[in-house]
Amino acid sequence: MKEFIAVLEGAPVHDAQEVAERIRMAVQELPVEHGGQEITVTISIGLCEAPAGYVGPAAPIVEKADEALYEAKRGGRNQVVIAGAPREPAETADPVHLITSATKKTATADLAS
């Protein structure tokens, strides 16, 4: 299992969710062969929005995105879950969206036996 973080600076939360869904669907549809067998690869995505103008540490935002990722995993995997973010007063800036993700390889029915 691999995890990564993507930052979508200035994207509204619905745009970030659309990007995350496109990534999820592309991974799911990607043909992957391993050991002569086709396997399905899925991705779970946790999405977190930092408030516009947020100047605090990244750690609380990363933790929220990570919590959303694990909620996606607990909820059946292969989905996008959006979390809240620590709220602090904002002056003027675009929101930043953070996506954490993990992929999981799963065997097809042929490999399940």
C-alpha cells in the first residue's frame, strides 16, 4: 500500500472532489496484470479543505485528511471522503485542498479461490 499527498491550491472543495473522483475512477479502470492474472487496483481518498488564509501548521490539516482517508477505508474502500479542517480566521486567500490517498490491490474472482 502506498500513500501520497496532493495539494490543490485555490480549488473550491467541489472541484477538488471532482479531481479526486477522476483519479479514483482512473485507477479502478486501469488494467493491471500480476503473475499472469488481471487484478483490480482501487484507491481510497481523504480530502480536507484548509480555510482561506490559513497560516497555521500543516500537521492538523494533514491529520484531518488522513482521518478522512481511513474513514474511506473503513467505509468499504474505493471512495472519496471529505473531512473538515481546523478553522481559523481568514483574511484574504484562496482555500487549499489536501488529498491523501492510499491504493490497494485486490484480486479478481479468479484469484479469490
